[in-house]
Amino acid sequence: MGSDRGFLDIERVEKTYAPVEERIKHYNEFAVRPDTAQLEAQGARCMDCGIPYCHAMGCPLGNLIPEWNDLVYKGQWKAAYERLAATSSFPEITGRICPAPCEKSCTMSINSAPVSIQEIELAIIERAFKEGWVVPEPPKRESGKRVAIIGSGPAGLTAASKLRKLGHDVTVFEKSDRIGGLMRYGIPEFKLEKNIIDRRLEIMKAEGVRFETRVSIGEDISADYLRRSFDAILITIGAGKPRDIPAGGRGLEGIHFAMEYLTMSNKYCAGDYDFGEIISAKDKHVLVIGGGDTGSDCVGTAIRQGAKSVKQIEIMPKPTEWNEPNNPSWPDWPNILRTSTSHKEGCEREWCLMTSYFTGMGVNVQKAYLSKVEWKINKFNGRMEMKEIPGSEYEIPVDLVLIAAGFVHVDGGELIKSLDPKMDPRGNIETSSRGETSIPGVFAAGDAASGASLVVRAMESGRIASESVHEYLTGYADGK
């Protein structure tokens, strides 16, 4: 425990941001982080609460949060890094893009502002890189076993890192031209600069992890060949099938899924495309359909591209506005209104709206027709049901429509067809709690098995699956 009065005498510190008028001129990260003295003091707010809900309930990775908070308070940063690295393979990523369920579960959140856990986490890992503490850790012994990991998102990279350290020969196959999956192409540069990913990949390469890009399993390489060439296969291809909307005029040009749009923008930032080659919002009225994080990312990207206007709509009711520092649903994740930095850059938001249909001039979309809906609880089954409000339809001008309505299930194409694992009712790969599929020696982790979820949950799923793969390869269980 840092200080018996730390949580009473010290206020929570948070990152601040560059002014809107400055940050929308570029795609780089714009957060201004607390300094070392502020974070060491913040560590003293961690109050040795006895049952650390941040660790046991909030963090899917089980990070040893109270331990490294206390070490930071004492100025023992290297020891703090060692405790952080014991459970988290990529804290430089979760420290930037995780929604921090740990903070919502912090005991302080019962009636006050939580400890700034995420800022401390990020400060620890960035200091570790700066001081040279993050070094390759190749295995001391080789197992002689080969593992193929299909997909290089958070689950795949976590599993690759763990399995390589255990001595297995690991090859990661990625159908895109660069490694990183959703982290590289689904998250804008202003939230996660891609040199952060590349920095970690260099460490993994030095440890002996092999990366093969532009390889689609089932097309470029057969799944049968992969099974003959490797001792185990781990599928971590994400939940790539986007949810569409049943609106008339859907086939008009100018209507795109969010991931298509964000991927092109990220490739533009990487220098792969010229601005004229991407889906651009410049001088356009933009409609973003979907109120989640992906929709918010579309908003921030469209503003940086020079959109004439940006409107984001959500079919669900507006969440409760909550301006207090505590969590009204402690220790659970609260269903409250969240306003991102992108929203604050210039965006109109509305809820309880459905898209009825689109119209256009020739092949290009020009108008969207929206209708208001109401939600009521069905007294017989207790479920929320939606009903369109008659006479509520109205039109808005649109030049670009971005559908960010989430993902429905895995989209494995020829890979899934050729391997033919058992699928669950939602269309994802059915697995045991340890990531085992219906096929011996074939495992699945992350969104491919669970459906779309948080990056940090995908990382935890990858870690669990890597343990299961290791047990399968070595014939040992529970570390025996």
C-alpha cells in the first residue's frame, strides 16, 4: 500500500489532449501523458483494498495491478515492469486502446475516482523500452515442435509470443501485407501509431517468431498441407464478417463497411496509397451508422480527411449520461454515455434512429432516409423490442455512408471450408474453454471463437489457447 491517506489526499490524474484545431490536422497520437512525479503519486492512491477487483474482475489478463502500482509509488520502475510483463505481452497496446475495465472495477470507483491504472501501465512499459529493459527472450531449449498461427491480431500475436518462449517453432500466417490484424488496420493512427506495433514485432522476430504475410490459408496454401507440415494449428482470424443493414438502396456507390474505410485510411498513413486512391470523406456529408468505438474511429478519420459534416446514428436508446467520477454499476462495466475525443472534434450524434433507405443520382448515394424508433420491454419475455414511430421519417444529404454496426461472426472462407471445424450457433468456431476445436491438433482463439470483443479479451484468449497448444504438444498438463 502506497500511503494510508493516498486515496484521500491525492486526486486522480488523467491524460490531456492537444487542442482540437491542432490535432485534426494530422493522424498522429495527440494525448499528453502525466509526468513521472504525478504517476508515482497516483500509485499511492492504490489502497491495498484486500480484494483487488481491478485484478480479479476488471482485467481479463489478471494483471498484478496493486503490485506494480505500489512499486511505481516507491520509484521501483524496473520491478514494476517485471510484474507487468509477467501477465501482459503487449502493455504498450492495451495502455493505449483498452477501455480499462480495471478502472471501472477499482474499489475507489465505488464512490470516487479510480486510480489512473491505464496511465501507470503505459508509463511503465514506455519507460521499460526507453531504458532498454525490453529485450528478446529466445527459448533456452527448442521443443522440436512446429506451430502454425493463422491471423496476426491480438490473439495470434499473444499466442505466438508465449509459444515461442516455450521453445516451439512458431510461424504466423497473415493474409494482409503487414502484421497486426485489427490493431494495424482497424484502429486509426491517432489512437495507435503503427510504429508501436513494429517495435514489438522486432522483439518477436529476434526471439525467432516467423511471419509470413500475403498468405491466405486455403487459397495460397492448403489447410491439408498446413496440417501435414505443422504439429498444431491455432486459428486467430478474428470475427471478420461485418453486420449489414437491411436498407433499400444499399447497393448505391458511396456506401461502405467501416473496416474497408479504416483499412484504406491506415494504408494511406503508411504510405501505401495516395489520398486520391482511398475512400475519402473530403468535402462530403458523412453518415456513420453505429454508435460504438468503430463508428467513433470513422468519425475522427472523416474529420481529418476534411468532411463537410459528420453525423453518427445509433439504433439503440441513448445511454444514461453520467458525469460523476465513480462507477454507478461497480464493479461491473457501466452502461453510460461515452464521448470519445473524435466526437469532440465535430460530430452530430443521435440515438433511436434506423436507416430506412437510400436514394441517389445515378449510381452515387445522395440522401439517407431515417426513421425514429422506440424501445419497449415485452412484458411476456422481458426483452427489449423495437418499433418504428409512424410518420417520423426524414431525409438528410449524404455523400458517404459508413456502416459500423459491428461484426456477426468469423469469416474464414476457404480455410473454414477445408478444415471444417464444428461451428457454434452464432457462426463462430466452437471451442472448449481452453481453445480446443472439434479437430485434434487444431485450436482457435480470440474473436474467431468468441465473436467480436475487446482487444484485451482476445489477448487473454490467445494466452489460454497457447497453454492448451503447449500441453497438446508436450503431453503435459497443468505444468506437470
